[in-house]
Amino acid sequence: MISRILKLTRRLGAQLSPESGSASIPFLLVAPAFFFIFVNAFEIQVHSVRQVMVDRALDLAVRDVRVGYLKVPTHDDLTARLCYYAKVIENCERDIRLEMIKVDPRNWVTPAVSAPCRDREEEATDFPIGSLENNDLMILRVCILFDPTFNYAGVGRKIVEPGKEYYALRAASSYVVEPYQ
């Protein structure tokens, strides 16, 4: 009789405490943390690729000016070159702003801290080049606007400009206007 009661309580205990869903609670606790880490890692990698492509495009465009492909660079020429070389940048012509500064190396005046960016709501304006003469030291600064991949999570939410839904990547390069014959 006692053995029957023990068997019955074992069966009843096995029925009352099933372990078939025991992995779902730790999964529900850990999965959002892993997803958050993955989303942030992906956003950081996309940001890094974009920065590398902006730097590379600027270096190649300045190289074209240095070797003489663009003898008298205009805003449209440099924008076209930058957008051609930066292949992963969507809406490049719309979101780019170039600034070319002529600097006297003998009377150095430091330019502003960072390149100015355009606002997407305003109309794009060309930068003033002025007259370029032989041996002029030129600084070309670029600012391109990007939308974050995940703009409401983690890093994507923190890197956007206040009150905006985009962030800016900046790059700068310099060259000397070579004398041409």
C-alpha cells in the first residue's frame, strides 16, 4: 500500500513539474542582451566602413588634383570624384559639403576645428575657391551626412546630431598647387 502511494506521488510529482520549457526563461533573459550587443557591433562596423570610405575617397580625389587630372578643380568636379570613389555612400551629392581653404604656410592661421556640414533642409552651396596660383597650400575638408542603420538603439541613437536623425563624418586632406607648363 505504501509503495502504491509512493508510485502515485512520483507520477503526480512528475506531472506537476514538467521541465520541457525550462530553457525558455534563461533564453528570454539573455537573448535581448546578445541582440543589443550584435546591433551595436553592426552599427559600429558600418560607421567604420563609412569613415574609411570617406577618407579613401578624399585621398583619391586629392590625388587626382595632385597628378593633374583636375587642373582647376571646381566644386562639382570634386563632388563627382568623391562620390565616384566612395561607392558605398548613398545620396552622396545630396549629403556632401566641401570646403577648400587656401593657407599661407609662412603666416599660418589655423582653420576652424572641424569642417562645416550642410543641413539637409537647406540648399547646397558651392565653396569659394578663388584664384589658385602655383605653390598655394590648399586644405580640402569634407563633411558627409549619414543615417544610422539602427537609429533607435544603442550607438545609433547616441551618434546622431541633437534634434536630427543623421550624423556627420568628416575628413580632411591638403595639397600644394603644382606649377604647370
